Amino acid sequence: MIKLLILTLSFIFLFGNIDDDPLPVESEAIFDVSTLSVEGQDAYGALLNARQFEDSHVGFAGTLSTKIADFNTLLKEKNADAAFKSILKKGTIAGQLYGLSGIFFTDHSHFKTEALRYAESGMKVEKLSGCLAGSVRVSEIVFSKRENVAIISSGETIEKFWKNNKKTYVLDIAHGGYPALFKHYGKK
């Protein structure tokens, strides 16, 4: 019995941390919200905790969404990339969609990888477009399966797209529609 106890303790001592990587692993930096301006901190908090995904204009009057104003405030920050990535990691599902839209501009190669995570998502999010509200699949907001999806590159503006495309179209995040639309209204 004592031999078994000694053997067990030896095993635990020698192999107890077998799941731990013995080599140092570069850990993901924790985002420090204090690196943002006061306005940036407010915008970060609003997007991080967003309860619904909003189109550029909402309500019966079609006023500019405060979330789009927050998006553009954050996009202009020096640490916008880290802020959007933090929202993508820690935010509500609606917040994650704003974070994903932000890294469309700040780190497009990372954006492509992250967007794929939402391609087959069965999750739903509340969406507000104009005065229409409803529950929508996250995968449809990120990757619309409709034929008339607007395809806008990270270097193209939505104004250029509008000028060259007179037909109706659908926006999604993966093809740049929502990010370009959101950025457009930051110029106002």
C-alpha cells in the first residue's frame, strides 16, 4: 500500500503538469481601455455591451444609429485595432458583429479568419433596420446567401459602390457592405 502511495505521489510530482506547455507561450495581450480617449472609452463600452445590431439609420425618423457613431469614434482611435479585437472576443453577440466590422479596416487578414467563425453559426441576434426590428441569424448578417450581395473591398468606399451599382443589393459584413456603410456615416 505504501509503495502504491509513493508511486502515485511520484507520478503526480513528475507528470502532474503534463497539460502545461513547458515553453513560454506568447499570451494575448489584455486590452487596456484607458489607452482610449474618454469618447473612445464610452464608444468601446457601448459597442461591447450592444444589445442589438443596428443598421446605419434607425427608428421611424431614420436617425443615425448611436452605435454607428460609436463605431466611427472607435475607428478613429489610435488603438482601434486592439479595441475592436477586444470587443470581438468579449462583447455581446451584437458587439462582436461591430468588432468584426471594425477589424475589416484595421486588420483585414485577421478579419477574414474571424469572419469564417460565423459562417455556419446558428446563433441569432436582434437587428434594427429603420423601424423594423427582429431576430436574425448571425450567419446571415456576416455572410448573406442572397444573390445581390454588395461586394466592397477594404480599400473601396460605399460611395464608389453606389455610383457603379444602380441595382438593389443586400449588405453583409464579410463582403464589406456593413463596414463600408458604417464608415461612410462617420464622415458626416
